[in-house]
Amino acid sequence: MLRDYVGSAAFCASVNCYLKDNLYGNVTAASLWKAFDSTTHMPIGEIMGSWTKQAGYPIVFVERDPKDTKRLVLRQRKYTTGLGPGKLRESADQTRWNIPVKIRGEGIAPFYVLLRDEETTVTIERTSPEQWICVNAGLIQKQSHDMG
């Protein structure tokens, strides 16, 4: 996820910076993220802190806005096992992650949205509602499709 988000060259440069700055020294996770922050000029420490400093994993739901086919609604909540196949238990847990979500589609250059809150809306320039859109293409995902 991180390498794809920052790009391979920036990822390697960040790791090299980290190794160079901490040669023969004691380190913490914060020193790794500091190297990424300074090399990429992105809030990597903030993003990764939400993954390494709290328990659990998120699940992200993606829905089309029924009133506007150019809009996607992304929602996150803490993943919990459900009551049976395909069912998720509702949780009052307010844990949130900073999730880089990759979006691409037919005639759409791939781009990332940083999902920080429980819900965010993304507008995608599409010329037709029939154009396909893929969220987190090439990254870990489980999908179910609303074809209606």
C-alpha cells in the first residue's frame, strides 16, 4: 500500500534516507516515518500512525451516489466478524484510519483519495454512467457489486 501510494522511486529514496540517517543507531517507527515525510513531502507519519498505533483493521464501503453518478461515497468502519457469511456486525467503535484509496476507471487516470473521516464523497469526471470504476485496483480487496 505505502509503496504504491508514494511511488516506487520515492519509497526507495525514503528507505535510503532512513538507513543513512540512522546508520549504527537505535531507531523507532517514528524515525522511519520522519524519513518518509521529509522525502515525499506527504503526511506518511500521520497515515502510518493510524495503522500502527491502534488495534484492528478498517473495512471501506464504496457506494455510488444515487442522485449523481459522478460521485462515489467512501465510508470506513472498524472490521468486525459478522453473524454469518457476508454479514458485518454493527459496531459503535469510532476508530478511524488514514486510508489511501486508489481510484481508476475507464478513461480516468489513477488517483488517490486519503480517507481520514468516517465518510467522504469523491467526484469523478465521467462522460457516461456506464464507464467502469475500480477502487483499490491491484491492492488487497474483497468486492461485492450492486448491479441495480
